[in-house]
Amino acid sequence: MPRYESDVCIIGSGISATLVAQVLAERKPGLSIQLVEAGRSFFDQTRRREWRQRALDYGENPYPGDVIEDQQAQGIISRTQAVGGLAIHFGGVMQRFSEEDTRLESMYGLAYDWPIEWAELERYYVAAEKRIGVAGEPGPYPEDRRSEPYPMPAMELTWNLQQLKTWAEKTGTRFCSTPVCKNTVPYDGRNVCVRCDTCNMCPTGARYSPDLQLRRLLDAKKIALHDRTLVRRLIVDDTGSRIVAAQGVHEDRPDDPAEYRAQTFVIAAGYAWSSHLLLLSATSRFPNGLANRSGLVGRYMGGHKFISAILEMDAEIYPGMFGGHSLVSRRFFRCDPKGFFVRHDFRVWDAAHQPRLRDENGKLLLGDAMMDDWRARAKRGRARVRMYYDVHPDRDSRLTLDPSRKNRHGDPLPAITHQLDAATRAREDRTRQHILGLYDELAKHDNGRIISTQFGDYLDHPTGGCRMGTDPADSVTDSYGRTHDHENLWVVGAPTLPTGGCANGTLTFAALTIRSAEKM
């Protein structure tokens, strides 16, 4: 059995794993750090351009081989397993949560308070924005005030978004450019974004990607990376509660397991695989899995729901560059504690008409006829609008081990079933009425109309499974991600969030992870 020793062993290689490695390498030069990742590496920038072109030409997966075929989770919404994690092809949105997210119980009598003060979390938001490289502008509402400006100016609004901003603000809601981790000026050795609108496969390196940051650490010999190696369980010492090793198996050597020994272990495997590993590591002394004295590992699996719409209005909206960028309003991130509880974001994208070869009557359109039809339809613009709204998980919203589904090694795979708490379910109809009323208000302006609506039937941007707290009886980790049960075992990133907010949580994961790494 090969044995690898280090000071710190990090399981996973996404944003959280990368940030832990960066901070530790800077704070403790000479520290030996190893990352163990089940998926493969995609470091070749030239190949990325080729894959991007094939994705454009043929609709292929831009990262061929970024999943492990028999390592699947029932109920998971993203299967990416690769060095860099899901963030190798995410959209790059970097919104903050708001203070309300951290004080739901004390402000509204709902859900659970986070064990961290807003002022401290805001300080780490600033640190994460600098380290990742975020472009944005100050929000127009006083509650969105910041202690420091964004590291880069906001992504400039396209013609289409300028027209849609004028239209949408007639409702009394103010919007700004959505903050993103895409360079608007040279930053951290990355190129300026040329807005080619293929952010899931950035060909220039302008969008932050954790695997490229890991490549820097590798080149500087700050870390060792073991990719294509699935960690199957953690090993506890014979008499105490310290983790002494992680046992894994390389894809090419399934019959020769490897052992990774370290002083500190960090699980950074995302919202599904972190809880899964802890449950898989059950022993006779820890029959319910590791870090699970509270029985909450794999419970309170969260995220947020959404309602989307396509609207049409009198505005000249043309197919143009960078349709992936958007407007955002944080007006509804907060609500009156004495009123009805409803919190959500408010995002607006253009949905420009595309050319067509036949008109409504089926007549073939070619040459000037096609262009005339296209120009005429562009006089009536379209917008795609979406609101993620805050919902709270029940204790039985959970990840469990499914003995009927196993990987090639015989390990049961995870099954995720989301369930919202009673208070969330009770207000669902009224929440929908509120959001649909905002869409109706939009449609009152500039001869607008609602073309379609979509109600999300899953929880997006998932979180939970190892929620943080001060009481070991109702949480898995403390506010830094250190597990209550094992002093040298940490969980970082999405699993530690008690609730999922009403915005993409990537920046929040990053802020909390930097705070954890500094504590380590």
C-alpha cells in the first residue's frame, strides 16, 4: 500500500480546496500540503480552446471526461468531478448574501442563526473578492454598503442591458451590473474579458478558475496533487478521535489502495461528497459515520427555489455580445421582520430574437426577407427574468447512503432528497403570488407582456449536510468548519451553510473558507 505523508491533506480540488491551499501556503511557508481529487486535470489551455470550438460547433461537453461514470448521486444537480470542481465551468457570478441570512431566527423566528457576526463575514467577503478577483459596482440601496470597493470596476452594460435597465426601473426597483469574477482590467495575471460569451469554457483565462490557481501552486512546488484518486474513507486512531489517514484508490490501480497520512484533514468535496465521505467512514466506534455525534451529517440539505419568466416589451433588443451578463437588484434581499417573509434576488438578462427561416405562416425567408423579418421583430425586445427565493430545509432534507446503488468499489452511493420546513411550505403560495405580481408590474410598462413563466422544481445552488453552529448537539462543525467530534478534521465550503440564501453562494463559500484557513 503506497503511503503519502504531509502536514495537511485536502480532499477535493474546487474553489474551497484551492483557497485553503493558497492561504496555508502563504501563511506557513514550507508546510507540506497534498490535495486528493477523484477526477482528472484539465490544465492544457490550448486544448480548452479546441474543446470550446467543438462545444460551439457540435454541442459537445466542453470538458470531455469531467465525470466519473459510476460515481453518481441520486438527486444531485451537477456531476462535475475534476480538478477545479464545478467552478471550471461556472458562470462566474459573485454575489454576497445579506445580513438577514445570518440572523433568520433572531430577526424572523425562522430557520437558524449562523454562528458568525455580519461584520466579520463582510470582512471576509472583501478578502474573497480580492483573492478571486471580482468586478462590480456599489449597489444602489443603503443596505448594500461595503467596507471596501470592489477590486475591479463593473462589467460594462451592453446596449441591450441599458435598454432593459431603463424599462425595469420604471417599477421603482433599482438595478446594477451583476458582480462577476471576470476581469474588466488586467488582474492577478489574468487577461481582460473579451466578452465572447462562452464563460463555461473561458478561452482566455479572464474568468477565475481554481484549477489555474492550483497550477500556480504546483509550479511553485507549494502543493502535491493526486488526481484520479477517489478517497473512500477516513481512518480514526484506535483509541481517540483524531483522523490519522485517508484511504483512496487511483483509477489505474484499483487493487492497490493508497494511504494519505497528515496532521490535519480538510474535506472540501462539495455539498454531496463531503457528507457522503463522512457517512462512508463509519466504524464500530462511530457507527453513524464520522463527525456525526449530533446525527446531522447529511441533514438540512438546502439551496433555493426560483421562478423565471420571459417578457416582451417595446424596446430595441438586438442579438449582441455577452448575453450571459445580467442586471441585478438586491432590493428584496431584506424584508420587514413584522411583515410577510419573502426574500429573493431579481435578475434580468436580454433574450434577443434570433433569425428564423420561416415566418408565423410557414413562409420561407431568405436573404433580405430574413433580415427584414429579424429587424422588425427586434423592435419588440425580450427579457429573461428570474428570482431565486429564500427557502429553509427541514431536518429530513437529507443525504443518505443508498445500498441499492454502488460504485465499482462496492461503496453505496448518495441519495439526496430535499424537503422544506413547515414554515416555508406554509408561505409557498403567497411567495409565488408576490413574485408573479412583480412580473405583472414589469409587464405594465412599455406595452409589456408575459410570454411564459417557469417554476423551478428543484433547489438550485445546493448547500448543507454539515451545518455549522455553536452547539455540538445541533450542528456538525463550529463556525470555522472544524468538526465538533474530531479536532483535526475540518469541512469547508457549501456543506457548512445552514441555509441557502437567495443568491449564488460561491462567494459566501469562499469567504467562509478563507476564514477557516486562517484559523487552521
